[in-house]
Amino acid sequence: MWVTEHFWTFATVLLGPFVGSFIGLLTLRLPAERPWAASRSACDGCGRKLGPLDLIPILSFVGLRGRCRSCGAAIPKRYLLLELACLLIGAWSALAFAGPLAPATAIFGWWLLLLAVIDGEHFWLPDMLTLPLGAAGFAVSILVLREPAWTPVLGATIGFGSLWLLAWIYERVRGRDGLGGGDPRLLGAIGAWTGWSALPSVLLWAGLAGISVALAQLILRRRVTMDQRLPFGVFLAIGAWLTWLLGPLHGFLG
């Protein structure tokens, strides 16, 4: 009984660093249009194929002191940072929820992290990531949360439609794009997970995160322009994660 009750907890936490390593690979290879599914991991310096010991998350980086064992080339620190971040997401998910909802929460967080990193670095939210995220949200909503099928459908529809309409109005008024094409799809995918009633909280958290970044840039750079681009997908990911963990804000407001 004890093993059954705690299986999901241990699995969620232990998988985190391995997922983080994979996310690190994807954030480098997807934008560069390099193969990621079939090819083995290799050192970027000498091209040596990495062995099993080299692929142990966190411990291999620490043991090798961040260097390739063959040529001494520096291993990108993003791998270590993402492995630690995914470990934290897994642990947070396991502490917040029990049973299958714990790994489902971790998967949501890991997926959002992947999208946030890619959007933050490349202003790109690929359909090959946002659309499967939405499909996973449908599955979790129906199979894990036991919601009726219309709940994720309505959440995805309102999430996508609201940002698409906002982008359309902005383009008509200003004569140029105001949102990336992937932002409505991401909010639609988020809506499939959270349901439509949580979307205002997602957008509020996202707006607060965006304002915080803009203020930080204003303080550090002393200059922020209206034309300056911000990766809105990063802020949507933050808003979605906080809303999923804390619940819609209207629950706190009464």
C-alpha cells in the first residue's frame, strides 16, 4: 500500500532531472532545425558520443566539473540549470498533488518551461509543441480530473479565440502585428488544462510578470520603447503555472 501511494511522488521527482536534460537538448536543436529524435547526444566540441555515465543528470555535470571528459570543452550550463529547474518542478508538483495528478502537473510545468525557454530566446512557439500540449490538457482534464468533455473544449476555444481576436483588432488599429501567431495557440492549449474560468487569472499573472520585466528593464537600461518586443509566451507560461498550482484568483477574492 505504501509503495502504491508514494509511487507517483517518487516517479515525479526522479524523472525531473532527466526531463530537464531532454529539454536542454530540445531548446538547442529545435530552433536550429537539427535532428533530435534519432541522433545520440554528443559533445559539441569534439563530437564524441556521450556514454551512459555522461548522461546522468546533474551528477555528471558536477563530476566532470562542467567539462567534456575527452576534449575538455565546456558543457553548456543550460543543461544543469534546466535539470535543476525540472527537479524543482517535479518536487513542487509532488508536494502540491497526490496520485496521477502529481505527474500530470509536472508534465504541464515541464512543457511550459520548454516553451518559455524557446520563446524567450527565439520569439517562437512552435505548433509541434503547443498543439500536443493542448491534446495533453484534454486527456488530463477528462481522464485525471474527471471533467466533462466540454470543459477543455470550451477552455481551448475561449483561450485561443480571445487572443486571436485581440491580435486581429490590434493589427487593424495599428497596422502591424502585436502578438506572435503562437500566443493564441498557447493560451488555447493552456485553456484545455485549466478550463475557461481560470483564463482571466492566467492573463492577470502573465500581465503582472510582463510589467515586472518591463520595469526591471526600465531600471537597468533606463529606456523602454513601445516597439520593444517581449516574449509573451514566457509570461503566459508563468501565469498558467501559477494558476494551476494556486487556483483561479477569484477563489481568493471571495
